[in-house]
Amino acid sequence: MIAIPIEKLKNKPEIRALILVVEDEALVRMMLVDVLDDAGFKVMEAAHADEALHILATVPDVQVVVTDVEMPRGSINGFELARRVREDRQDIGVVIASGRVAPAPGELAEGAYFIEKPLYPERLLELIRALLLRD
């Protein structure tokens, strides 16, 4: 678990970053979008990794990708999406979430965070803010 000094988060002015949520389950995706929107972020959404890659290729302002691991409709899973994002754009932070699959050693893209489902909004927001604040 990553320890983030709370004073660093509290003293930072509100960040209005663009977050891309990649989740195949519509209700989970809507919940994540609501949580992020309520926290003041701009949010885009994709139902699978292929859609997310298209968005990332056309929308250069995305700063963080929050992705599920298992997405049957796409051609790749969330771990592969994270690897591609981090290879192409080191400036984009990645949070990978799953309730069934934990990353095997070496499977988590460098600089990405993993969070177990069910997601707790406070923890998700903490990880996103940590990604946005890192140098």
C-alpha cells in the first residue's frame, strides 16, 4: 500500500483532471463516473480496452486511466491496457481494479496502482490524487 502524506493532498488546490474510466459492467462504470465527477474530476468512459485506446489516441488531455482487468468485449485485458498506456504515455497514471484477478509478479505496469474490488471511493480518490501529484 502506498502511503500518501495527507497534508500534501489537503494543501493542494482542487485538481480538475480528466479521468478515463474503463469498465465493462455498466452499473459499476456509472458508479465510478459518479464518484469521480462528485470529486470534481472531468470523466470520460469506455466499455472495454479497445474503446479506451481509441479515446486515448484522440483525446490528449487524459491524465489518469482507471481500468477493470476482465473485459470480455475487448481484445485485451486491463493489465495489457495499462502496459500499453504506460509505454506510450508515461505522463498518464493508471489504476487497475479487480475483484477476481490480482496481478502476478511482473504483471503490473510500472507506475500503475492496483486496487481490489469492491472499490472504496476514498481509496480510489487517494490513488488518483497520488498519481496526479507525482513529479
